[in-house]
Amino acid sequence: MIREPAELSVDHDGRVELPLGLLAEAGIAPGSDVVAFSDGDGRIVLRRAEDAMKDLVEKGLL
């Protein structure tokens, strides 16, 4: 299912507030640890920290 994107602003401190609905769709609860990285071309990816670590273990990188 394609969801409608949320238009957000970056404040002067570089912070962005994510809507709770967007977090819920991604399976990220408020207070969760996430890993953020640039995917290039103006794209930033957030991953649940536990999922990112699991991927690294499965790939033998940890």
C-alpha cells in the first residue's frame, strides 16, 4: 500500500518531528532507539536499532 507522505520541516537545530502515525506504520514506538543514515540523493533512512544490528549479525559484520 502506498501511503501519502508527510511534509515536515527541519528546525534551526536540525531536528525533525515525525508524526505518530508515520512512526506507527514503520513499527517505531516513541522512545525507541533508531539508526539513521544517508541513502544519498536527499534521502535519510531510519531503522529500528534492533533490526539494524540483526542485519549486521546476519551478514557477519558483527
